[in-house]
Amino acid sequence: TLTTETQPDSFDADGNVKVGYVGAFSYAEVVSGYTAFYLGIKSVVPNAVMEVKYTNSWFDIDKEGAAAEALIANGCVIIGQHADSTGAPSAVQAAQDSSNTVAFSVGYNVDMLDVAKTAALTSATNNWTAYYTTLFKAYEDGKEIPQNWAEGYDADAVAITKLGDSCAEGTAEKVAEVEAALKDGSLHV
């Protein structure tokens, strides 16, 4: 429902929808995370552009909140993050609550619905149980413990949290379709 008439600041001069990302550091893991976030958005909103703000800290509630606030002030309507606090989702929720701001949050590491009840759409998470199972099994079997271990949906090593109530109709079905394709190998990222 986002239009240039209802939210003119959420579009750039070329008519692209603005999204934002709060990153901890300009570091390979963060860059690959926001690249995946951006490409995911572009797969459903081809005319999206993204602005990234770094906090230079893995965990700083105030800096993450301030970065999200700055992105919202620049017109960003979805704020993703690769930083470890609730600062960005809380700031997005506060913006929603204090005005008619159209902005939503995609968190990182934990379910953000407790701090961003209507702003949180979902959060990317790691399932460390998948790694620990591999690690302890290797140890028990006397094998080398994997040092460079990167698994995905097919190993249940990554996931997203419950979808928030603000997600668009049809989101759950599309997510289930994509997750199944990632798991069966028919979709490669």
C-alpha cells in the first residue's frame, strides 16, 4: 500500500523504495548479511534501494537505535540489522507508536516481537544446536572438529523467527515455499 502520494519521503528521486540496514561493522559477515537482505527484498520489490549505517559495535542499544532513527528519518520503510541488541527494532516500534510512520523491522539473532510488537516482521536466527551436534559428534568419534562450518536451511542451521502480525497476507505461504526450496536444494542463494 506504499505510494508516492501516501509516503513521498519513502521513495528516492527515481521512484525507488527506500530500505535501511543497521550493521555492526563493515565486516564480511555483516556485508554478506545485508547483501542477502537487500537481494531478498529486491526479489519481491525490484525498485528498492538500501542505505546502510554502521554502529562500529556488536552490541550498543543506543547507537543501533540512533542508526534506525536516522534511516527512518531518511524515509526507509524497512530496517534490517546485523547487530546484537534490540536497539533498532525498539526504535522502529517507537517511531510507529509516536506518529503515523510507516516503518518495519527485520531483526537479528532473536525474536524481536517482544520489543517491536507491530514493527517486527521476523528475525534471522542461527540454530547453534545444529553446529553443537556436529561438534560433539566429531569429538565423540575422535574426528577433527570442523573449524570452518557454514550450513544453511538444509541442515536446520539457520531460520527465521515467527512472522509478526504486520506481515502482508500470503507472506507465510511464500516463506514456507522458499524454505522448502532451500532445504531440498531447488533454490540456491
